[in-house]
Amino acid sequence: SNERPTILIVARLPQHLLDLLQNNFTCHNLVLDQLSDDQLAVIAPQVRGIAANGEAKVGREFMARFPALEIVSVFGVGYDGVDVPAARERGIHVTHTPDVLTDDVADMAIALMLAVARNVVRADRFARSGEWKNGPFPFTTKVSGARLGIVGLGRIGEAIARRAAGFDMEIAYHNRSRKDVPYTYFGDIKSLAAAVDFLVMITPGGAGTRALVNADVLEALGPKGFLINVARGSVVDETALIAALKAGTIAGAGLDVFENEPNIPAELAAQENVVLTPHMASGTLVTRTAMADLAFNNLQAHFSGKPVITPVPD
Ligand code: NDP
């Protein structure tokens, strides 16, 4: 076991991935073992790999504690917690798990859109509770044929567009750069918001997209517009969103991600015109298993002297 590379696990990871790591590497778990700073200092010189997730903070100073660090493997496609430029300076590989989760996240974007527009969660309570006996359920909002704006037309954004095409939606998008696709391009998010009924956020997180959805964008989306966020909590100004939901500035929101997970402001949770899910867009058994396999295989490839499989882009 002396030749086994030492891996530091810095996030809550699924058991399947922990098993793969433990069966192949010498593992220390910062989360489960609650390592103190002193304990960490003892193992730090041995650490050659870090296993993280999309939320774990793997910053410059943290990585500086591990002089033998060679690779950070992120369980997730988003890697906004990792300081990639700092890793690059030291030649540390950073890998993530693109593609394997695309279908599930796109499915959840559509699920949230339908759930909030058709008021599915409220309707379920209405049916269960017997309220139905007092009269019919209030009218809801039609999704088929409506106008959809996708912010972040990448792997997942395009999968959302393909699904929305099946609902005969008019599809438009905003990216920093125009793509060769049959959808209408908007160079800024505010004019896209003004032109659609549903605005779906599916960009990466991090500094480049922080509060992309602010009070102005919500105002542009308007009282009949719905916001769907399956990207990162950081892309929406949550305070502005709560104000807009309360004032009826927008019609409603379907949210899988939040600014301060797992904490959701009580004011947001109290709103009737929202559907909230606990950052589970990629959370099917088959996909989380595929993500775990890929996160492990990146480490395994690297420590077998092979190129990593899915490095983060430049
Ligand atoms: P991609 O890299 O394929 O797509 C990202 C898209 O966002 C690109 O089209 C890019 O286009 C666009 N983009 C980047 N920065 C900006 C910006 N500042 N303004 C507007 N558009 C921008 O990634 P994926 O589709 O695979 O994943 C997208 C994100 O989804 C992940 O990074 C993650 O944050 C989130 N996610 C959430 C999950 C969940 O559980 N809720 C699960 C999986 C992913 P361009 O470069 O031209 O701007």
C-alpha cells in the first residue's frame, strides 16, 4: 500500500466513488474524518490527488499546502470552486465530469419549467388534501408554444433546446459568443429576458456570471415571465429575486440551486409561486454512478501514467 497514491477527499461524495477511491488509493477524508489542521499538515506532503465536487473550495492557498499535488478531480461538470489558474501555474491537472450528466440536468430544467408554470406542486397538495371538493383548481400557464430563452447554450443548454423543440417552443439564447444553431441569438441577457416567457439559466458559476440575473433582468422578464435556474445560485441575485417574486415583477421561479446551499432564505421558501429542489438536477442513480466512475477514472488514468480523460477546458 506504500506505492498507492495518497488522495485527499475534500467534499461529500457518493459511496460508490468513496469505494472506488478507497479500493485503489490511500485516502484521507477531510469531511468524514474531520481532520484538524495539524493532522492535515502531517499527511500534506504525501497528498498527490484531491477528490472534490463542484462546490468544494480548492483555492490557491489550500493547494499550496500540498507540495506533491498533481491532480484535482472534480465530481461534477461545474468546477467554480477550483482556482484553475493557480493549478495551471503548478502544472496540476484539473478534471471534471462533462456529458454524462447533460440529459438529467436538461430533464430537470424542463421539469421545473412545467412544474412552476402548471403549478404541479400546489395542484398535488390540492388533490391530496380534498380542497378539490370546494371547486376546481385555478388556471395555470401554457408551456407548449411559449418563448424560451436559454442563458448558456452549451452542452446542457443545447439539450434543453432539443427538448423544448418537442414542446414547439420558440427558442432564443444568450452566450458571450454566437453559435451556429437555428435559435435566435441575443447579445445581452436583458433583451433576451424581455423577449421570452421562460428564462433558463445554465451557465457555469464563478466570477464571470455572478448576479447575471439582477433586478433589471427580472424587470425585463416581466409579470408573465418565469425564471428557471439549474446553473449555480451565484448567477442570480437572490435578494432581488425574492423582491421580484413578492412584488409580482415576475410570475414565478423554478430553482435547483441557491446562493448559500443548503440554506434557503425563509422568505423564498414561503413564496407560493416557486418550485424549489435541493441541487439534484444530475441526481439520478445511473448518472451519479457514471459521474463517480469518470471522476475516479481521471485519477486512475493519471496515476497509471496516461493522459487524464476529461480535463477542464482552457
Ligand atoms: P458548457 O461549458 O458546455 O456550457 C456553458 C455555456 O455557458 C457556454 O455555452 C458558454 O458560452 C456560456 N457562458 C459562459 N459564461 C457565460 C457568460 N458570462 N454569459 C453568458 N453565457 C456564458 O457547460 P455545461 O452545459 O456542461 O454545464 C453548464 C453549467 O451547468 C455547469 O458549469 C454547472 O454550473 C451547471 N450545472 C448544474 C447542475 C445542477 O445540478 N443543477 C448539474 C450540472 C451542471 P460562451 O463561452 O460563448 O459564453
